[in-house]
Amino acid sequence: MDAASLYKSLDQPDRADHLWRYTPWKRVHPSGDLDEIPIAASPKLTLTNLDDSSALVGISVEEGVVGAEVLPESDEVTASFIRAAAKESVYTLRVENNFVSNSPIMLDIDTGDSNCALHLTLDIGRNCEFELITQISGAAPWTGFLRTGRIGDGSILNDVVIGHTDTGILLRVDSIAIGRDAQVKAGTVSSGSERTKADLRYKMGETGGHLNVLGSILSAKEMHLDHHIEIHHDAPETFSRLDWHSACGGNSRTVGTGMLRVAKGARGADAGQLFHNLLLSDKAEADSIPELEVSEHDVVGCGHGTANGPVDEDQMFYLESRGFDTEEAKDALIAAFLNSTLVEMGSEALHSWLAEHLQEELEDLNS
Amino acid sequence: MASDKPVLEISNLHAGIDDTPILRGINLEIPAGEIHAIMGRNGSGKTTTANIIMGHPDFDVTDGTVELDGGDLLEMEPWERAREGVFLSFQYPQAVPGLQVGNFLRKTVAAIRGEDVAKGAEFRKTLKDAMTELDIDRSFLGRYVNDGFSGGEKKRFEILQLMLLQPKLAILDETDSGLDIDGIRTVAKGINAAVRGTDSGALIITHYSRILEHVQPDKVHVLIKGRIVKSGGPELALELEERGYEWLETEAENSA
């Protein structure tokens, strides 16, 4: 069955579902008519080395190659919808075995200014070691971005996705398998779109996988940024941590829902998730719901937590006593709060690029 | 040119928190180039005095004036006071996870002393020299402000800021607590370097006379129940060390 037929055969999402509780499908569908699958344009993709202009060897983006399927753990509605909308926009990021890059690789996705969809497969070989920044920018009213694929055995990947569209809706789905002994940092930096619905799912289906999922989310004005993260520990000796920081100002709302599933047989699994929300105005709202389903008794640990609060007044006074005016102190504390997760996403080069990006975002929001 | 006005002049200061009076009429003058000490038991109002000079929003001033070089501090926001030259070395400095020390130092120096002072080779040299003097490792710059610092590291970091910011008035609130004797010597060196021979003034707040063995105060004031009940030379600190505070409390009660 093709993706469009699959989508049309499915029941509409139920708001009782964990995934759809805060952002109904209608709010992130391009037209609101749920039966309609729009014709979406293909974005412009550019793959470069962040630090130099040397030709990339061992890593490439191939057009029209349908790579990995969507994991059965993923939500069928969003995945099939984006696949159908991205029928003419299918790419694979192919990375050869043993590929190593000392400077971050940048994948720019320019959405253009009309509805845009992309299905990108990550086909990352064995024992690779590199950092990938995927930046989504542009003025599309609606962008659908589906990533499927697998991180090869023994690979070390820092994978950061930046949602940086000017306005509009971003619907993002990750459906990614982590290979044996692979070490992955999956970062999300989100600050641009008016409305984001992201459904990020990772399958730890092979022994020794190690995953850190990190979020630095900045919302302001009327933004609504909803991120759902699911981590499935199916194999023994797998490790995951989720650390999600959202700073929420203006009339905006952030939502972070987490699901940690440890299957029977995933002995020695070690998993934890933490959501932190910084509320910057009385009208801002932040919801975090971490959930656990643990079916294996022999685990190292499984925990979850959430913390919400306004800007700390003692920290404000400390910075003001050091000459930061009230706005500067507040901005420094927001940046520090988001930096706590940002700094964990990768190398110093990656971090300094991300920190600069974040600083620009803060300045934009204040202007 | 130095002003004729004292660096700090506090007159009849009454203040409190949530309608509870803490300071009951403090008068204090610190001329340029002088170091004064305020001593007193816990709860006598020492830290409140420091916080009010810096402008902590939790405290209400009900009467009196606080002037820096003749300018009315009570009308200013805390950051304006800092830019005018007030520096408070906190008893419990706040941790700011995510804010790197190097970045923070550049920003605070830029805010208080100007953008030009906070960049370039000269700033890097000043920073390096101050860190060497305070025995602070270079790796400090990559850490987060006061996050995971030991008690001694926090106090050295406060003094590092004092040395870089070169304030008109340095208030050091219990800077000796949490420091071993070597730490006190190092910190005392930093305080002396920042104040002696300059037009600045300093106010050292302490329980004990230990730090005063290394930073010779020009005057010592004893604070009891929100009032300065006795002022004297450095010998007063030694007398307090020997006799404690009880005799002064008795005197204060008898004269009330």
C-alpha cells in the first residue's frame, strides 16, 4: 500500500493519545482538512563542511533513493502523511563505513516559501565518527520533515537538528534505529516556527547502544512548540538519557512529552528522562509529561522527572550586582539555561556555532 | 581627581524585611583609600547592610540615606549601583549553571568598565595576572559560574571579579568564611591590591578578626541589633577576639 493510501486508511488521531493530547492533528495539518494531502515542494538541500570548503568524501546526499522504512514503533499517521506529501522529495544521507570528520558537517534544508516536505533516510555506516548539523530554514507555511534510518554499529554521531523556519508550521518525525555499540547524541534546537509538532522515536534494538537526547527549546510571542520523545530499549545493556530544557516566554506554550519503554529482555538497561522548563512570563505555559513503561526487572535504573520555575531571583540579583541590566541579566540566564543542554550536544566547535545561533535567536526575539 | 566626599556615606539608615526592622539607624563614613570592618554576631544586620547598599529588592529602606561619592544610591537599580562602582563579594555567591566563567567575566567587565577594557590582549593579560595572583587555574574559565565550586573557589572567584572590576566601593561579606589560612592570605592580598593606594574604599564584614590580621582595617565598627554601638581602630577587633560581644551588648542595653 502506498503512503497516501495508508494515511487515508487510518483512523484520525485521538486526543486521548499521549502524542496528541496538547496539539491536535488538525492544528499541524497544512490545511486543516484532514483528508487532504497537499502537493508539497521539495526543499533545497546543501551539504557542506562547517569549517572549510574542501570536497566531502565518504558522505553524500542522494536524491530519489528510498532508504529505511518507518519503524513500527512510530506513529503511522504523521509518518505516512509526510511520506505521501514528500513523494517527490526523497533523499538519503549516505555515510560510508569508517567515515571520520573533525569538523561538523552541515546539512542545510531551505524550505522555500511554499508548503514543503522531505523524507530523508540516514544510512550511516559502521564505525563512523562525525557531527551533523541539520538546519531547517525558510519561509514555508508548512514543512513536513521525516527522518528514517539507522546509525551503524560502533558509530559515534552527534546529530543536531535546528528548527529555524521564519514562521509557519513544522511537522517533524524521527524514526531512527541505533546500531550495536553506537554512541549517539541527538540534539534538537528549536526557536523559529510558529507551531512545531515533533515526534522523535529512537529504537535501541541492539546491545550496547548509547543515546543522549537533548533539547534546547526557546519559545516566545504566540509560538506553540510540542515535542514528543520516545526511546525504546529492546536490547540488553542499552543506555539512554533525555535532558530537555524549554524556555518559554510571551504568550507561548511548550510541550514536552516523553515515553521510555524498556521491553522484557532488555536486561541491564539504564534510562532516564528529565524535563526542565523556565517560564519567562505570566502568560507562558509549559507542560512536561514524562512516562515510563518498564517490563524488565533486571535494569540498572529507570527514572524520570520534571521541574518548572520562573527565572531565579537570586541569580538575577547576582548578575545585576555585576552590572548586567535587567534585560541583559534575564537574557544571560535564559542563554545559560538553554546552554546547559546545548553544551552537551557535541564538540567545542559545534557548541560555539550553536551558542552563536542561540544568541542571535535571543536578540531576534527581543527586537 | 579624588572627591572631597567620602566614598560611602550612610546616614540614619533604617531598613527591614516584611515589616520586620533590622537596621535601626546606621551612620557610617568610609573615606577614599580606607578599609573599614563591620563586626557582629549572626543576625546583627551585617549582611542586610551589605545587601541594602547593593540594592537587594527584598529589603525595604524606611529612613535614611546611602551615598556613593555624594550620589544617592537608594534611587538606583542594583546594576546602576554596580556601574557606579559598588561591588559586593557575596557570602554565598550564586551558581549560574550554563554561564561560562570566561564569558561572564568579559560581560561584567564590559558592563562596568566599558567594552574596550573587556577585550584584546591587555584584558587577557590582566585576567591572567589576577588569576595567577589568586592561584586560580586557567581551566576555571571554561567552568560555569560558581557551579560545583568549593567554598574556597567561590571566594577566590569573587575576589577575582573585585580585582578586574576595580570598584569605588568593595563590600566583602564574610569573605573569610570557608577559607583556610592560605586562602585568607591569598584573598587578603587581592583586597589590599584592589584598595590600598587607590581612591576606592572597602567594607569588610566578618565574624572573626582572622582576615583583619592580613587586611589591616583603618576602622572597626561593631554592629549589635541593627546599630553601630562602638567604633575604633584595629585594636577593637583584637579586643573583640579576646572578650567576645557580650560586654558590648550589655553596654548597648544599659545605654538604650
